[in-house]
Amino acid sequence: MAVLGTLAGAQETHSGTWSQSNSGTLAAARNIRVKVDMGSVVLHGGSRQDISYSVRGEYDQDSHRHYGSFRINASVKGDTAWIIGEWEGGQPRRFSGQFVIDVPHDVAFVKVETGGGSVELTGVAGQAEVESGGGKIRLDDIGGSVNAETGGDSIEIGSVGGDLKLETGGGNISIRSAKGKIHASTGGGNVYLASGDGGAELEAGGGNVEIKRCGGRVKASTGGGNITLGDIGGPADIETGGGSIHLASAKGRVGANSGAGTIELYGVPSARVETGAGGIVVKLINTGSDRTDSMLETSAGDITVYIAPDVAVSVRASVELGNGHRISSDFPDIHIMSEGEKWGPKTLTAEGKLNGGGPLLKVRTTTGDICFRRTGQ
């Protein structure tokens, strides 16, 4: 089955634009491909047994006079339904069009490509791929994996049953729920994940990154924003060029690095933390996972370590420029020492073994205080 036609029913409006429309139906197909030179696409999956589409476009009089027409080619070839919108005779200076497509819910694969409009895709049981030259992308109720890319607008994800790969040149990314692994990156916006069952790799060129919950390994990075993580079900690697880092809990080892911000990690088995100029707060607990050596280091800031009563560690701490600073401890097994002349430079150090000793806990600040505090689980 094939349908080939131009946008019909042209009429000149008072604003000097032409408005045209076209519609049709196709037999149901396993795969659906939509490819348009320009314009937005809205595709909904539902209870219908065939495929319906409608197109409405507007463009100015000069485009109508000096260019060709916007032609729609709709056909079914094998197991794939194609809906193609092409501007014949060269693209106009201004064109605004919207494709509205309704398909059966149980399609296996949908791919939508537009040269420069928004895309909304919902209610599809299979996989989905979306590409836009620069429009907003919104997807929800997708049963399979998703791959979505836009040149410079936001991406909004509802629920996805498979893996998720998202990329935008500069907009925000928001994800409500994903069952599979997540990879999301933006050139300049924020990234937000409410719930992920698999691992997640999130990257922002300069915005903030926030995760409420993730069941697997997390890698989060930003060029200069803040990173806020909730409950992480595995290890985490966190890096920001200059913002702060806050983590509620993680089941595995945590690595955190900031160019010049505070770092707070609560409820972690082990951590390697470094900041150029900021304070550090870490709470060490037993999570049931393997524990490794920990290293906490800042050039200018205080470091506070909360240690659960069943955590076994070997402590080694130092304040390089100790004048006016101190090391304090709730644990008698941590021995604190001072080296240097009374009126000259001083170095403060501390060593000890808690619960017989274990993985090394190395704590160092160039100028600041160090505190070891006892805490419950």
C-alpha cells in the first residue's frame, strides 16, 4: 500500500501564510519509520489496529511561490511502515508543520527523525529511536530500549522498560523511571533521574546532576555544577569541576572529586575523596560489600569522619600546616601527635586501629581541622 501526495487544501491567510493539510491510513506493521525534513512529530500508541496519520503545514507566500511543495510519501514495505515528509524544490525560509500519527501499541520498533522540530512519542511496547535537529523530545510508556538525540533542546522521559541512551547539545534531561542501564549527556543543561533499576552514567557540561535512586553503579560528572545523589545500590564515581557533592548512601566504593567544592558522603563502605578547596564529611558504615582503603584529602578545609561501631579500619591522618588547627577524636585508640617548634610551623598527625584494624583510612588536609566521630549505624 502506498500513498503519495502533496499537502492539500492550500489557503492564504491574513498574515500572509499558506495553510495545508493531508491525512491517511496504512495497514499495521511491525516496524514504523517516520522521517521528515522539518516539523514536529506526535506519535501515540493505542488500541487501534491500523496506522493513521495527519499532517498540517504552514509557510509564507514567498515559499509557496518560489519553492516546490511539501510532499508526503506513506507506504508499507515488508514489515515496515514508512511516513516521509520532504520539501521538493529546496527548503523554504519559514515552515511550520506537525505530523500526528496513531499506531497500534504492540509495534516492535519505532524510529522518528526530524530536521528541526519537537517529538512526542508515547504508548509503544517495543524499542524507540528519536533524532531531532534541535527540538524538544518527550517519551513515555515505552516498553523497550530508547535512543534519543537532539541538537539543542530538552529531553523528558517518563517510564522506559529497557536501556536508555540520551544526548542533547544543550538542554535539560529529566528521567522519571527506567528499568535498564542509563546513559545521558547534555552540553550545558541539568540532568535529573528519579528512579533507575540498572546503572546510570550521567554527564552535564556545566549544569547540575541529581539522582534520587539508582539500583546499580553510578557515574556522574559535570563541568561546574553541583551533584546530588540519593540512594545508590552499587559503587559510584562522582566528579565536578567546581561544585559541591552530596551523597545519601551507596552500597559500593565511592570516588568523589571536586575542583573547589564541599563533599558530603553519608553511609558508604569506603571512599576516595579529593577537593581543591572545600570541606569533607564522610560517614563510614558496613554495607555488606567488600571494603577497600579510603583516602580523604583537601587543600583548604575541615574533614569530619563519622565511623560506625562495627567498622574496622586503620587510621592515618595529618594536618600539614597545623598552626591554629587541631585533630580531635571520640576514639581512644586513635593517638594524636604534634611535631614542630613551639613558635614555628607545626604538623599534626594521628594514627590508630579501630576494632583491630582493617583497610587503611588516610585523611589529610593542608590547612584545616580533622575530626573523628563515633556514630550508630
